[in-house]
Amino acid sequence: GVQNNSNNDGNNVNPQSEPPVVPAPPPPGPPPPGPPGPPGAPPGPGGPSLSLPKKPTIKPSKKLNGYPWSNLKYIQAKKTWWVDVDESSIIINKEEIEDTFYKKVSKPADSYSSSKKAIKQPKTIQLLDPKRGQAISIALSRCKLPYPEIAKAIMDLNEDVIQTSHADALIKYAPLEEEIEALRSFEGDFEKLNKPEKFFLSVINIPDYVKRLEAFRAKLGFEELYNDVKEPLDNLSFALNEIYKNDKFHEFLRVILGIGNYINGGTFRGGAFGFKMDSLFKMAELRYTSTRSMTLLNYVADYLDSDESYSSDNSKFKKSDLFSIEETLSHVGKASSISNEEIESSLNALSKSISTINDMLEHFDLDDRFVEIMTPFYKEASERVNELRSRLDEARESFSHILNHFGENPKTDSATFFGNIQKFVLYYQDAKKQNISNKEKQEKQRLKNNNNNNNNNNNNSSSKGNSNVKKNKGSAPLGIDDAIAQLRAGNFRRANN
């Protein structure tokens, strides 16, 4: 609408306020709009109206082509500048507008087709914001059920109808307070309402609609959240055992300590009593002097690739028992992908989700379907979450003990600790592959050299025999030594032919 809110001197006038007191009357001009009725005026017959304010009904004498604006209803405009706009004083040429924008209606072939067209294309009424209404329509299209059945499924917490993705969408596009107000005050034809509006009408009477859905969503998503905690917690527990109770790993560390102290002998790094776990992958930083592509990891892998003993103290293991040390650390990689702090954060989120259910149980009536379904679920879910909490506390205590056990910084998180070991595992596997490749190349080269030597020997023998034949032709009689040599070479007969 357009408001004529200005007089000739350019000052704004609010039609709903009393005129300002001025020392002199304004110059002649159009009369201002009449003042509103006095405050507290008695209501009309029938008592006060509970409906929202409405604009006067306007009906052109002709059918006009519609103006496709995004119009605001009172509920949308009440907190904006628009609520005080009065366009009734605007002077318009109705006849000119009707002649300009009249709707051209083609003459129907018969009365039957005319009535058919009128029924076929009813005009829908939209109370929601167009963009929001479109988004809600898309979300509703994923659940192909009549709206009353969806509402019943929400009330009954029916998991066969409402799935996790549905619950997320229903929570995201729950009716807003002003939308509920607009729908409840609507007095038109409900059949002509758009789909989102019809859906909202089906659910606005569900008690605590959003909280009910959030609690239901917590139940639907519980198993997924539970496994998001349980699986990494399992991996952490397995990895802790693989490190702490692994005799081979401890012996492997002992071997590295012996080799390392020898290499660092006579330096400030020598004489070590132990080392931190990040030292394992740092073996890749010490390269061979002659072959820069080879490192201490290659050496250790080659050293352990034997059935010999690595210790003089009658250890129960041999070198070969430690050669595949990475196979005893199968859960270390998974444990390095998430820290115990992150597991605890996920567990707290899980606890918070089911606490929503507990809050709602105290709020609903006992005969509500919500109480019937959620009470046993909450009891079981709480027990499972408490079990995870106990396991996490045990794992945290075990990890702290392991940090102490290996002399690590007590502030080290589990992802870093196991990440250092996993980095070594990957580097060590690469070094073993490189050693295998080098041995294959050496073997090929050895075979090639043997073939070349055999060929050279054959060529030398043949050349020597031919030389002797040529030498004997027309020469002096052979001595006994020369004759024996020719006989061995197979040239004696030819020399005497």
C-alpha cells in the first residue's frame, strides 16, 4: 500500500497520533485525516473481536490481472513501519486501472467446459513466507503420507513412519509462533490453503510439538551416537592392551635401545636408559652414508630378518619373532584417529540427548503415548551410557598409567601417543618392502653377472683354441707340454691332420 503521510510543508504526520501543538495554523492544504476514536471507546455489539485487524474489502467492478507481489499479512507487518501505513487516502482512477489491467476471458465453447475450467484451477491461499513455504513443501514431499497420518505418527512415536531424516526436517521447519497465530485466526476456505499451511494446521495442536520431536529424534539416533562412542572406545582399549601387555613390543624397544646407544656412543645422546615413542619413526631420519635412500629402519628390518638370537640372555624370542612387530599393533592406527578427549565429548553429547527424554517424561501426562514408549527406552539407554562412562574412565586411567610406564609427557593425548607409533608402523612397513625390492634387484644382478662370466669364459676358451690351431700350422713340432695343452683343448687331431 502507499500512504500519503506528508503535508505541504514536508512534515510527517502520524494518522494515529494527536496533531502537534503549533503556534500558528499551517498554510491551506488538503485536510489531514480525521483523528482516531478516543481510547477506551466501547466495542460494538457482540463484545470485543478476537480476530486480527483487517483491511477494508475492495472489489473492482471487473476481474483484473493479479499483481504478483510478496504481500505481508498483519502478523508479518505488526512490528514494522507498515503497520501504521494508511493507503485509504490515496486518490486512484479506478476506471483507468480497470481498463488497463482487466482480465481477458476467452469465451468458452459451452457451459460444460467453462464450469470444468473453473473447478480445475482453484486458487490456493498462502499465509507463509513464499521461500519458507517452498522449502517446507520439498521436505514434506519426502514423507508420502496424508498430513493427519504424519501428525498421528508424531503423537504415537511411530518409527515405521517417522525416520531420522524426517524428524530432522520436521524440527527444522516447525511452525513459528507468528505462523501459528496467522493460521488460527484464518477465517477463509481451508481447502484453498497451500500444502505447508495445511500441514501446520494438522500439527499445531500437538502438545510441545518441537520438544516431542527432539526427544523422538534422540531415540531414533541413539544407536548411531552410541556406536560413535563405543567403536573408538573399543579401539582405544584394544590398543592400550596391545602396547602394555605386548612382550614382543617391549623386546623390540629393547633391541632399538641397544642399537641406538651403540650408534650414539660417545655423544651426548648416548648412554640412554630409554626413549619416547616418537623416536621410533625418527629412525627414518638416520640415513646410510653410502646409500642415502636407506635408513636405520632398513637396517633394523634387515637385522631382524633372521632366525638367530638377538640377545645373549636366553630371551624366549628370536630375531624373526620381532621382524613382523607391526602385526601385533593392529589397533594402534584406529586408536590414533580419535583422542580420549574427543570420545568423552561424543559421550557427553549422547548423555545430553537422552537427558532431553528424561525432562519430557516429567512433563507429559502418564496416559500419553510418549510416556509409554520413552520410559523403558530411557531406562535402557541410561544404563548403556553409564556403562560407556565407566569404560572410558577405566581407559583414561590405563592410558595415564601407560604414559607413566613409557616415560611420556603426562599431558600427551591418546591420538598423539598412538599416532607416533602408527607412523613408525607405516615407515617400518615401507622399509621392509624396500629391503625386499633391493634383494630382488641384487639377485637379478648376481644372476646377470654369472651369465656374463660364463659367456666370457666360453668365449676365452674358444679364442684360445683357435689361436693354438693357427699357431701350430707350419710351426715346429709340439713339445710334450704343448701337446697336452692341445689335447685338453680338443685341437690335437685338427693340428695333425
